[in-house]
Amino acid sequence: MEEFTDENQAWDHNKNEKHFRDNAQQWGDRITIIKGRSLAVIDQIPDNSMDFIFHDSDHSYPFVKNEIQAYLPKLKSGGYSMGDDYNWGTVERSVKEAFGEKHRVTGKGVWYAVKD
Ligand SMILES: C[S@@+](CC[C@H](N)C(=O)[O-])C[C@H]1O[C@@H](n2cnc3c(N)ncnc32)[C@H](O)[C@@H]1O
């Protein structure tokens, strides 16, 4: 397996990937793993194909806002755009500007909005 390297060495990507692959096995071919930068791999994903998107990447503004908006066409109608760390000012601003009043935040700082 190709090693996933990153400038942020705080995250053990290879360990996390193994953990994810082990857990994902039970869903068989319902899951397709695409490795890469979110905006670099976006064209590999068909429009209206995703049930939910969990944004847990860059956390900066306006990157998060741009990523949310770029990925919205990939979501099915009724699908969830979501992420965590709403307590980060950069995430909160991105989510507010992307969704306005349409978003909700859970007690754990997880935010979400449902696509029309
Ligand atoms: C907060 S960590 C979360 C990692 C993983 N979701 C987890 O819970 O173990 C954010 C990770 O996203 C990666 N990342 C940052 N920007 C990214 C981008 N544009 N596309 C893909 N990954 C990115 C970083 O390298 C970092 O490892």
C-alpha cells in the first residue's frame, strides 16, 4: 500500500487508514476509498452520489467554506453536509457563510445542513 505522507505529522495517516479499512469492510462495495487532497480528487466523484460529506480537513477560512461549496453538487438531495470543530472561529464563519440559517450544531460541536 502506498504510504500517505503529510506535512502534519501529528496524524498517523497510515494507522488511521488501516483502522478505517478494517471498519469499512462490513459495507463491502458501498464504500469507495479515494485518497488525496479534497479539492484535487473532487472530479473523481459523480454529482448527486453522496449520502453525506464529513468535512474534517483544513479547518481554515475560507478553505472550509470553499470546500463545502465545491462539494455540495456531490451530495444527493436530502444528504448531509457536516463536520466538527464548530467552536473554531474559522469553521463557524465558513459554515455560516455557506449555509446561513440552514445549519444546525450539536452539543459536541458537530455541525450539519441538509441539502434541498
Ligand atoms: C483534524 S485531522 C482529521 C483526520 C481524520 N479525519 C481523523 O479523524 O483521524 C485533519 C486531517 O486532514 C488533512 N487535510 C488537511 N487539508 C486537507 C485537504 N484539503 N484534503 C484532505 N486532507 C486534508 C490533514 O493532513 C489532517 O491529517
